[in-house]
Amino acid sequence: MEQSLHVENVTVTYGGFTALKQIHLELPVQTTLGLVGESGSGKSTLARVIAGLITPAEGRVMLGSEELGKRRSRQQRKMIQMVFQNPDSSLNPKHTIKQIIGEALLFHKIVDRSQVENRCRELLRMVHLDEHALNRYPHEFSGGQRQRIAIARAISVEPSILIADEPTSALDVSVQKSVLELLSKLKSELKLTMLFISHDLGVINAISDTVAVMRKGELVEVSSKEQFFTRPETDYGYELLSAVPRMPL
Amino acid sequence: MKAVDPILKVENLSLTTIDHKPLVNDVSLSVGSGESLGLVGESGSGKSLTLRSILGLLPSSIRQAGGKITANGKCAMVFQDPIGSLDPLSPIVSQLAEVVYYNQNVSRKAARTIAVDLLQMLGLPESLKHKDRYPRQLSGGQCQRVVIAMALARKPDILLCDEPTTALDVTVQKQILDTITNLQKELGFAMVFVTHNLAVASAMCGRLCVMKEGRIVEQGDTMQVVGHSKDPYTRMLIDAVLPLPSLERRAE
């Protein structure tokens, strides 16, 4: 059942601009791949290709031996879920939390209608939110809580791969830490494979097993976390790491 | 300690909304000539409001309920969003020349020359001299340099920075921070630097004020605050800075 994800020779163009150039990448099962790079390097485009939100001009995305094509089945879509940077725009402001999570549960037929409320409660508990949250609306929560709700919705359909695109960038540092801890915990409990995108190298170091570096649409380095943060293979990786402001000791 | 004759003094500043909800409470700080002060805290701590009240740029829904601000010199400000702080309809050399013209009492033609020189000093391409460009034709980092040039065109004694590198990539952030540090050495202005990033604040500033919910919870020399913080909130902020392993020096 557990299959690793392969990105094979993927190229994406927007008009005349090449956003991704022949990307090859493997996401081994139950590991976290940290994807770093500067703005415009193609990190989010790659995430969207994997999630099936963008069809590449060339290349393909494979889950095990199955190709994830242009038209994905409901089952294929269920397998890969995504958490976005801005929880405000990924939660419908006119729906209660129960509707938001319940809709995902019913659409992917995870539980019966009669079980929806119970399952929502469980999910909220998993992301450390009170069950009173069920009948409230997104605006009644803080940014960090809203991101937890977005995470609860993503894991509600029992995906095998979770893509998190800058999930903590809009949050305060103290909240960021708790969201990262939550994601690590869920990853091991639910045996998830995670693709974690961030421009913040501190965050990548905290969560990843492997680090992939993108620059101008190309994948320039893939190294283990230990190697990347002490002996990066490329000059660019070195340049990125030396630009991070560090605390005086 | 050092600020014997402060160039900027904020005494017991209190800010409230128009319906009297307190936002900033009893904030006092001072900056000596040529000194840098970092204001750090999370969102909603009142750091940006404190900075804005120095310039008198408070939003219309916020009132100064008490306290006094004395600035013995010209202030200029650099905002967080570089593209949003430039006029999209005006090419950048013209935009900057306008600021130079009104602040430095020179002719239009001289203002343009000063503008081009200033932009070059900040590392923008020389080609601007012949071909002016619109803000959208520049990157975020380049726009932020233009904004800094504009602030410097006022020949400020105090430079106020509101998260000037938060919207930028790390490599660009480093270039901009280095630029600000070098300019400060060269021109000797004092600086108030607002950021949520404690590592950036410690790199840029000799003294730090930590703010939480509209109050200053701790202030002092940077090494003192970072190394021997007394306040639990400061400790929490320090602990929240995610550590990186140290990079091995490359054999080259």
C-alpha cells in the first residue's frame, strides 16, 4: 500500500517563462523532504504539480507504479493533501468548522453522515483544539488555530502524502514552534510522507530528513539534512546558509 | 547608560483606539546620536505603532492618550512592503529626484544627479542613469533599496525601520542589512529598528527593547538581553529562534 512518490522530468512553463526545468525528485515513504529556495524559484509550482493543481508541460508524477495524470481519480486526489501558507484564504469564512472538515470527510466517504460530528471532534483533538470549535467560524480563531484547522482538514481524509507550503510563515515565532511540533507528531502517528516547503532554513532544519534546494526553476541540490546544514554540496546552498542571521552566543 | 544626550526620546507613551481600548502602555525609550535600538516583539505587541507615532503616522482610528515624544533631528522611515511604498506610476529616478528636490534645496537637474548617485551607492544598476525604470520592473530587494535611498535623501538624523527585510529572501535580506550597517557607519544616523526576528535585531542593534502586549517587558544592551534575559517572555522569544548547526568552513 505504501508507495513512494516520484517526480520524473517535470517541466512547467507559464507563457514563455519556464517555472520548472526537468525536475527529478523522489519522496521516500514516511520521510520529510524540506524544499528550500528563494521566492520565484519554483517551490510552490512543484508542490502544485504534485498535488495535481497544475498540469506539467512535460514529465510525469508517479505514485508507486501508478501515474498521477491530468485527470486524477477521487482516490488519487485523496492520497495527496495540502496545507497552504495563508489559513485565512484556505478556509471558507461562511462555513463552520464542522462544515469545513465534514465536507472533506463526506466527499471522500471517510465516514457515514451520522459519524461526521464524532470524527470532527477526534480530528480537532488531534490538532489540540477544543471541541467547542465545531460550531464556530474561521474568523473566531487566531492565525495559529486556523492553521491547525487547515491541518485537521488535510489529515481528515487519511492521505499518505501531506504537502505543507510555507505553513508557518504567516505565524508568530512562538506559534510557529507549536505548529511544527504538531506536524512532526502527526507525521509519525499517521505515518505520513511529507513535502515541507519553506524559505526559512531554521524551520527546514527542525522538520526535515532530506533537503532539496531549488533555484530559478531547477533543482540544484538534494542532500541529507545533516550534510546540507554542515557541508552543503553546492555554492548556492552555502550562500543560502551563510545569509541566515544567527543569534550571537 | 550610553544615551546621555538622546536624539530621540519617548516618554510614557500611551496609545489607544478611539473607543479607548489600550494598545500601547507607558512606553519609554531613548536613542543616542548614532546609536541603534531594536524594538522586538510578536504581532500585536505595539512595536510598529510605537515607531509610527514617532513620525506622527498613526492610523486615524488610533489616538495618543498620553506621553511625550521628542526628536532632536529629522526622521525618515523605511517600511516593510517595498513595492507598496513606491508610486507605481512614477519611474524610480524621477520619484527619488522629487524627494531630493524638496528636501535638499537644489535645482531639479542637480536633484536628478544626486538621485542617480544615491541609487548607485545603494547598489542599483548604473543603467538607470540613461534609462529610468518603474518599480514593477525591479525586484523586491531592489525596490527596498530605492525606499532606503528615499529615506536617506532626507538626510535623516534618525532612520526608522519597520521590518525592512521581512518581505525579502534571506540572501537579499543579508545584502540589505549589510547596506544599512555600512550606510550607518558612513553617515552616522541613529536608528530604531522594528523586527520580530531576534537574530536580525541582535545583529543590527546595540540595544534592544522587547515588547509584549503594548508594554516594554525588558530593555538593555543586546548582549545583556540575549545572554542574560530576565524576563520569561524574552526567554521564550529566544528559545523560539530555531537553531541551525554551524556551517563548516569551505576549503577554498
